[in-house]
Amino acid sequence: MSALPKISDPRIEVGFESSDDACVYRVSDDLCMINTIDFFPPIVDDPYTFGQIAAANSLSDVYAMGGEPKLAMNLLAIPGDLPRDAIKAILEGGNDKVNEAGATIVGGHSIEDKEPKYGLSVTGFAHPDKVLSNSAVEGDLLVVTKRIGTGILTTAAKVDLLTDEENAEMEYTMARLNKYAYEALGGVKADGCTDITGFGLIGHGAEMAKAGDVTLEIYSSKVPVFSKALEMASMGIIPAGAYRNREYTKNDVMEYLSKSPDKDADLRARIDCLYDPQTSGGLLIAVKEDQLDRLTTQLKEKGCESSVIGMFKARKSDNSVEIHD
């Protein structure tokens, strides 16, 4: 299959050629439009919560690009035998989350399908000078704003291995908007930003490193991971997507570990979590050290988690990511 033809339009600031989170179109000298789209099948049992998570995930790409979502359109696939109450709950969950973002659902489209699916097409806006790319600069520190491991936890939930409290914590994290982490960037000079989704922390970190032609040195012990996800990973309860992510990045990643993962089960489980595909994961923010205090303070004020998990350094090899324990 041939590649999509490149459209030449000087107003397209970001298109499909890069690995950025959304496309960016310059409307005027002081306004850019950000467009993104995403949808997927249920990952939790409750339809209202599923609607919230799917909407939060779709809205996230606009925040990752440094913009504010304003308009959204529903994308819904429904089996013919899905109860109306369930459909209503999915849409209500999505609508409530969009309203929390300060945006408005203005329409949508639905089709009949064997498996339910839901998500949004989202339009946001930003000043051209405030658009954030999926990149980084040598010397940047990497900050993450949510714990990882939700892919492992949703896999465990399918076989009833989570307590009610663990399940609620997982769902809350996925449904929480990245709006608050985006707002914490006010007055902070960030060199790059992306959100963690299906490619996992390693995959999205590698994309930032490649775009900046640098290498991400990541310290696995600094990465915030759900304790239950580590427990499940040590038992081999890992989604297939994590193995695909590892295979996809095998030529980009090098492990520099003082311990042997083959002998240290805890280390092996932690590294497995780095490849775990996330749904509505946190932001990855690349900032210089002199911006770090302000960023972490403002993240705390917004109720966001904050962990410095690595640094971008000059590239001296083909490796995009170096994992250290």
C-alpha cells in the first residue's frame, strides 16, 4: 500500500508526517486550530464510566498539544441488542467529561456494530506560540503526571483480580482530565509534551527523543507505577499490547541495569510496566531544570501527581531510550 500523499499547505503546522498527538492548522497569526479523534471498545464494565474514560482520552491530545478543547462530536458504534439505558449512560459519561473540560458536544455519528465503541472527534485552539510538539531538547528533564499500569490493571479486572478499591482508583485515574496538568503549565517554558497512551511510556518517550534527535535516559525506579500493576506484572498478567510495544521499540531501546532482570523479579515487573499500553494516561513534559520547581508546584496545586523520571541527553548511538534501574 502506498503512503498517503503529502498535502502542501503552509498553514498546516503539524500533520500526519510526525508522531504528534493531533494536527495543527494556523488560522491566523494569533490562532491555531487543533484537531484529533479517538475511540475504542469498553475497557471497564460500567457504561457511564466507560463514557467518561473514552472522552477524557480523546480530549487529552488537545491538552498535550498545548491547546484548550472547545468542540467535540460523538463517535458511537452500538450492537443492535445493547440496552438503551447503557447507550444513554455512555453518552452521559462522555458529555459530563466534555463539559468538565469547558467544551461542548455539538453532534456526532453512530453506526451499528457487533462490539460497542465510543470516543470523540475534538477541536481545540491555541496561540501559535504556545503549541507544544512531541519533542525534547538536550538537557531537558522528563516529568510524568499520572501513574502507569492501567493496561495491566484493566487486564486483571477482567478476571476479577482487583478489589473494589483498586478498581475505583484505576477508573478514577483514567477518567481524570489532563486539563489540570495542562493548566499547571501556565508560565512554564516546556520544550515538548505528549500524553501516554497505547504505545506505553517507553514508546511515547522514544517518540519525543527521536523528534529532538536526543536520547532519553529513564530511571525505572523513579517511574510512578500502581503497586497492584507491579504485583500483576510479576505474575505474568500483562496485556498483549505490552509485548507488541516491546517488539516495536526493540531497536530503539537499550537496558543499562546494575541488576539482572532475569534474577530480580521486581525489576523485571517494573520494566514490563514501562511498555504497558495506557488509556487516558498522563502527560510527559520536557522542561529545563530552571523550570522544574514552578512546574511541580503548580502540578501539586492542581491536584496532579508529579515525578521526574529521566533526562534527555545528546545522542551518541542509535538508541532513543536507555533504561536504568
